[in-house]
Amino acid sequence: MATRDEDTTDKVLPSSRLPMRGSKEYSAPEPDRGKDKQRSAAEIEQELDAVA
């Protein structure tokens, strides 16, 4: 049971916290992407409208 708990935590922690928390904390070389996705929420919609 301990092996399953460690396997699930290892796959749920890095998989669920890499794209979410890793976007702001692990994205040191990509700070524009983390802010572009959280700050350019309205801009993304405008870009979609422009492309559409």
C-alpha cells in the first residue's frame, strides 16, 4: 500500500503542480508565458476573435 501511495503522489504532485504552480514558480526563463495566460485573458479572447 505504501508503494501505491508514493506512486500516486509522485504522479499527482508533479503532474498537477507542474503546469499550474510550475507556470509561475518554475517558469523562471518564461515569465511572459505565466503572466500572458493569467493577465492576457481578455487579450486571448480578442486574438481568437481576430483569427476567427
